[in-house]
Amino acid sequence: MNGDRAFALSADRSGLIDLAAVLPFWLSIIIAADLKAFLVLRLIRFFKLTRYSPAMRSLLEALYAERRVLLGCFVILCGATLIAAALTHLEGKVQPTKLGTIPDAMWWPS
């Protein structure tokens, strides 16, 4: 049992990642609730690849180094989407059922 605890609390946290990946399965057996949303946690195992792949490690380091620039781009993208939706909403008299609100105008092409 001591070895299991050491693995779960090891420095690279791979035991915790494995636990988060299999926990929804075991909880679905014990609890009769719908835990499909927690199945996304299985994707966490993808991050374990960084230990074995220098390219993945480099990608994560680049994303971390450029996090402020990426956040700025995301804010600009959201602002441009909001402005375009507001301008489209102004022309909503043409199609009031499709462009009645700004969120509807954001999703208009779909």
C-alpha cells in the first residue's frame, strides 16, 4: 500500500492524472448519476505524453511563454465578433427572427 501512495503522490503527478482519468468510470458504478460530462477528464491522459515527447514539451513551453499574446489575440477576436454581431443586429429588420438579438446575430450563419 505504501508503494501505491508513493506513486499517486510522486513528483510528476502521473498517479493523480491516472486517478482523474478513471474516477468517472468508478463513480458511475457507485453513483447512479449522469457523469458523462466528467468523461472529458479522460483527455487529461493526453498531457502525460509531454513526459515522453520533447516536441510536446517544447509546444507547451512555447504556449506558456506566449500566453499573454495568445490571451490578447483571444480578447481581440471576441471584440471583433461582438462588433460584427452588433452591426449585423442593426440590420436585423431584414430578418427579425434570425437577427433579433446580438447573440442570435453571432450565430446567424449556422
